[in-house]
Amino acid sequence: MALLSWVLLRNVGSKPVTRGTFLVPVLVVAVAAGVFLTDIPTVGNDVPLDVIGAAAGAVLGVAATGLTRIRRTGSGTVIAAGAGFVALWITVIGGRIAFAQWATGLGSRAVDEFSVQHHISGADAWTAAFVLMALTMVLARAASTMIAIHRSPVRVAVPVG
């Protein structure tokens, strides 16, 4: 929930683009990776699960950028994120929370059976995959926003009269 709150507070509405627009997410991801990814399981199909999580995060991060508007002028750039952006982040993070609740409750047997059948070592592997998804989503969103800004034409106000 902290990630969701942070993302929404930093991005919803119109925000001027600064160095911090790109540096802060990279720093947050670096710190979070250091805290949450200290031991990534690598047996069986744990690594492919991690790759799937990271790939999903990359796709979702680019999708989040697609749900923002970029406005460039001669004096700067503004990014605006609205309801679609909010809906995407709530759906993704809410889905992760719902899966975690289900996997540790009513769905624990199904997740255990799936994990055994697909050679996934257990809860730590699933956690790593979801953390990688979340962190990659933040990084992909920052990178794709930077690319979109560089591709966006500069619009200069033309004096009337």
C-alpha cells in the first residue's frame, strides 16, 4: 500500500518534470530492492517466474505512461496523470494484495499444487516475482516517460496580433 500511495501522490494531477521525476523513482527502487530482494530463490522454475514478474512490470509501467499526458512548451514539460492511471495502479497493486490473501488462505492448496507441478520453490519465489514486478513497473514507467518526453514536440506559444 505504501508503493501505491507514493506513486499516486507523486503522479496524479499535473506535475512539472524535474530531475527528481526520474531520479527519485530510481533511488526508491534501489532501496526497495536492497530491502526486499536480499534472497531471491533460484531453484527449479523460480528464475523464469521472476522473469515473468519483471516482464509484466515492464509492460504495466509502459501502459502507465500511456495513460499520462505530456505537454511541452518552450519553458518546460508537464506530465498529467488522471483516472486511468489511478485505475491501473489500483488494479495492479490490489491484484497483488488479493493474490497474496488468496494464496495464504483459501487458495493456498491450489498455489502449493501449482508450485509443485511447475517446480516453483514456494512462497519466497512468489514474493520475489511480485516485488520484481512492482519495482520494474516503477522503473519502466520512469524510463518510458523519459522516452515519451524526448519524442514529444516542443510547443511554443505564438503571439497573436
